Amino acid sequence: MADSIHRKAFFDHVAQTSDGPLALEIERAEQQWLYTADGRRILDFISGIAVSSLGHGHPEVVKAVQDQAARHMHVMVYGECIQKPQSEFAKALTEVLPESLSRIYFVNSGTEANEAALKLAKKYTGRIRFVAFENGYHGDTQGSLSVTGRDVYRKPYEPLLPEVTFFPFNDSSVIQGIDDTTAAVIMEPIQGEGGIIPAQKGWLESIRERCDETGTLLIFDEIQSGFGRTGKCFAFEHYGVIPDILTMAKAMGGGMPLGGLASSSDIFKAFMYDPPLNHVTTFGGHPVSCAAAHAAFRVLLREQLTERAQMIESHAKQILNGPGIIEVRGKGAMLGLQLRDKLLTAQAVERCLNIHDMLLGWTLHSNTLVRLAPPLTIPEPVLIDALEKIRESVAHFA
């Protein structure tokens, strides 16, 4: 009876964003498993879309949440109050970042981090023009959507921010598009929703050089690729190219809502003057979220989970081959399985859920790419079994 009441409430009162939600009723989650009201145990192979990198309910994260909630929750985040969870996490995070990314501004989500980064770039440079990339994805609020490179999502909400120019990803034509009128170039080092497309190293280096020549800021959106997902703490470490502003979210909070941007003291001064408090957020850097994030970050570093991401990549690229499979691309545990066509992709994903109790997903911009983003803590035997079941599901329809 209770199950039907919850289901009815979901469909009657929760706003839907598609006409066919999965509608799995999750009772609890533990490690890599989701447990449903109808008795199923489902392998979460997308980690809540790259959020639950430590799996679900990691005991150190749960304890940090409980302990901080007992001390205090919201007070006045962007006011005059020093809060231990926020300060300690900011210090720990900047210790692994380059010296030029020495300060953190906390927000609630990825799109908010990008909104703040765009505002900061405009305020610091005094310019209004942005360069972004086709098939890039930076969020669904209006500023972030303005630099998202897919018309199907942009057009229903136009007019958006003016003066945004899009270029093909990994194409040298962008260099001429960066000039002394450009506030910032915003990009993902590895495009996520655009199809798990890594940037080319030389191309990123040329963009960094051109930004330096023109006084343009370089913003790296690492909302999906950050916190160990690609086999490095942040994806830019694969390239040796350091951004002026780094945006973060998803796995950052250890399962709690949290986002942020890192930059230099000099750049962040733009938020302090003319007028003071010209960019604030009520709940950004919430102490419970920061406590959870710091606990998750300690686990990530102590257990060297970046190395486990590399193990996941190795197994995936070794096992996922055969009929219907075009390629596996990406880095670490941020992988895309490119299949032959749309129908095969839909059939394989559905079979994995209904026959093998495994939750997979597509990216927003591709109906032939399966997202592979398991928790970094997934046991190796469970990983290998899952990959073999994915291969079987594709072959079944190929």
C-alpha cells in the first residue's frame, strides 16, 4: 500500500522532466548497490551521474554529516562567520591544486559554479564576450546554458547571454576567435555530455598560450571530470595546462550538494569591490556539505582512488569489444561506450537494467553512447562481472 502511495505522489506532485522516468523507488543504497521497494538490488554503474564516487553511504562521510549536523547547520555562510568545515576543506583542496588556484568560492551545484565563473571573468576583465565549444555542456541555468553548445537545449530559452561564440572541439579555428575582447574561454578538458571526448594536449596548450597573449581567462569545467574520476585528481593534470578558474561539483560533496570554483586571490578580488558582496549565495559552502566533502576527499587521497580509476579503464577497454561495439573512449572511470546505432544502444541499456539489474545511462548529446561511470570503490570482481554483462547485452542484439 505504501509503495503505491509513494508512486502516486511521485507522478502527481513531483515535477517531471521527461515523459518516461525510470520511476525506480529507491529504499536505500549501499556501496555500489541500489535497493528498491520491490526487492531488487541494482548495480549503480553511473554513480548518480559521477556523484557517488565512493559508492553510497560511505561510513566516514555519513559520520561527518551526522557529527556536523549535531554541531550546527546553516548559520550565515557568506557573512562574517568562520566555519570550521568550510575553512578546513578549502585548505585541504588548495593544497593539491596549483599555487595559482589558491582560493575556493563555494556554491551549491555545478551550474552555479559556472554562473559564478562567468560573472567573475566579466568583472575581472571588464569584457563581455565568451568563447565556448560545440557539444559542450555547462548546466541549465541561463548563463551556463548560454555557453552550452547544443541548440536543441538553447533555442527554447533564447535570448540568452549575448556575445558567445562557439567553435568545434579540438579544432584550431578557435585560436583566431580569442582576442582582446574575450573575457574567457570556457571548456571541459574532457567533454562529458558531448560524448566523452578528451581534448588534445597540443590544442589545449595552444589555447592557454593564446589566452595569455590576449589577457583572456581560461575556465576549465571539471564538474564531471574532477575528484579522481579520470585517474588524476583533476583532468587538467593529464595535460599540464592550468586554468585561471576551475569549476567543480558532482563528486565534490561526497553525495551532498556542493559546488565550487578555484582561482587566485587577485582574480577573486573582483567579487569584493564595486560593490562589496556583488556575488553571494545563501547556502553555498553549507557546513554539512563541506564536512561531507572533506571526509570524502580524505578517503579519495588516502585510498589512492585515482589509481582505481585507471584500473577501471584498463578492464573496460580490455573486456568491452565485439559485435555492435565501436569503441570505448575517455579516461579513468569517465568512459563512453560507443555502440553501432540508436536502437542497439536502447536495447542494450534496457537489457542491462531488466535482465542484469544494472543501471546505465546515455549522455545528453548522444543516443549511441553509453555512460560508464562506476564508483571508484567498486570491487574488481563486481566490475569485471558487470563489464562482461554489458558486452553480453550488446552482443545479444548486435
